[in-house]
Amino acid sequence: MKIRITKASDSTYWYADKIGEEFTVIPNFNSPKSYTVNRNEGCGSGGVLVGDCEIVNEEDGGMKTVKRKANVGERILITDKMKGETRYENGAKGDVTKSNSAGIFADINSNTCGIFHEEYEVIIEEADGMGVVEKMQAEINELKSKVAALEGAKVSGKLVPMHKGEIVLSRKDYGKYIRKSPQQIRDEIVAKAKADVADLLKGYYAEFIVNKEKRTIVALHRYPTGPKAIEGRGIAKADPSDCFNVHLGKAIALRRALGLEVPAEYYNAPAPTEVRVGDVIELLTGDVRTISHIDRSHMRYTTGKCNSLDLVTDGRAKIIDDSRE
């Protein structure tokens, strides 16, 4: 996928003098707020704010898209998938089967997926002449090839060894190179943020104002003795498409109040993919529920009602707050 620079929100950004230029997006290193691209100058990669660019669809045979809610029967292009989503990637296409106020259901890669309106654009013209069935089959075949090449295959119930460069890994070493899941990465980052705040509060005095409704956290740095004038103020606000987490927000706000650098991982933590007790989820209908109990296949809400865990794994609901406080 490519993007075209349309503006620079700040004159100090590296792309401020590159308005109109196009850059290739690097997969798997993006967030709802920004794309990571190759800079075309032998200077490595760089980030571009989503609001400072537009998607170029030249890779899709002159396809034209429009940003609006899709109707049943229309074809959509995934352009801004949720963090942690594994059923499809940006660039995937599908046919809409259902639509409501919060999102749609579409057939992508032979699966029916629940998709929020923020994740896609509607395809209004495809100029390569290939039919819908042929396109879907081509995408399926490509995905099968990637899975076979990157993850290995099972032959007679035994795992074929992976390759790392020119080295064939033994079964014993295979486990060392299994990637952590998005949920494992998020858990580690949240744990680091908690420890970070606890460590900073050993040397500084601060107060926190948490507003979950507005998804904001304010940190006020004061001296513990004498007049308690505010010495520093830091604010953290969760993006509407992000999952709110009070521990990440406190770490960001406190570091800003103290004038300290904020680690990039606090901003770019993957979205949660596993439901836990205390999580708050939003259904495609727009209803919000808090989880009070989880068993092997179902989750119960504080309202007393329950639903299948597949509601989240299938994309029919998303976790919007995993603070668990």
C-alpha cells in the first residue's frame, strides 16, 4: 500500500517539504494514528500522521474508493484495521452482507468478519477487469502461500522445521522463535507502565485526575511540602479507536508533567485480543458491557446476561477499556 503526503501538521516533520510525494507503507508497524513508510532517500523509515496523507490505490489496478458507510452488496477495502486484528490486513477486500450503525459484516478471505466503519473504504470502481470471484480466489491463494512459507506446515502430524535465514531450526530451538501474541506484548507494556509510575512516584509527588467518559488522564506535579502550586501538568487522551488503559495513561501523563521522554511503546501498545474479567467491551450495536465472569466459552456481564467469547474473537465486539480498576 502507498500513501501520498497532502500536508504537514507541523513544519518540523520530516515530510514537511514532500507534499504530493508518495511513499510505500511498511506492513505491521502502523497504528490508527500514523503510518510507517520507507522514506525513499536511503534514510530508513519514518512516521506519517494519518491526517497528513491519503491512500494511493495504484497497486489495485486503478481502483477508486470513497470513505463512507457501506451498503449491503457493496465491496469494501480495509484501509485502517484495528490494532491486534489478525483475520485480515490493510488492503484486504470483501463483500458486505450486513450493515448497522456501528459497523458491517463482510466476507473476507472466505470468512464472515465483523468490521467497524472506521476500518474500511467503499470501492466504487475497479479497473483491472478481474471478477469478484477470481479476485477473492487469488487473495486466498496468496494467503495460503504466505502461511505455508512463514509458519510451516503439518505433515503426518509432525511440524516441519522453520527456517531462519540459512539455518534450519531443530524442534528444540523452534520455540525460541515463536512470536509473542499482541495480547502478550500489551500485557508486558502495561506491566512496565505500572512499574514506571510506581518508581517515579518514589521521587516525585503527583495527583491524577481520571475521566473514563472522556478517556483522559491528567497528572499534576506538585511539591509535597510548602505551597502546593502546580509545577507541571501532563495530559494523556486515548484515541477513539484505541483501547483505554488507565495505567498507560498515567505513565504518559506523569512523564509529560515531569518533562520526561515518553517511551514510544506506551503510544503503540497493541490492542487487546483476549477478554479478561473487568474489561469493558462495545458491541457492534453500540451497547457497552463490563465483564464480570469468564469460563471456557462464555463471558458474563455485570448486567447478569452472558454471551459467547466468539463475540470478541469474531469481531462483533471490541474491548474499549482493559484497565480493570
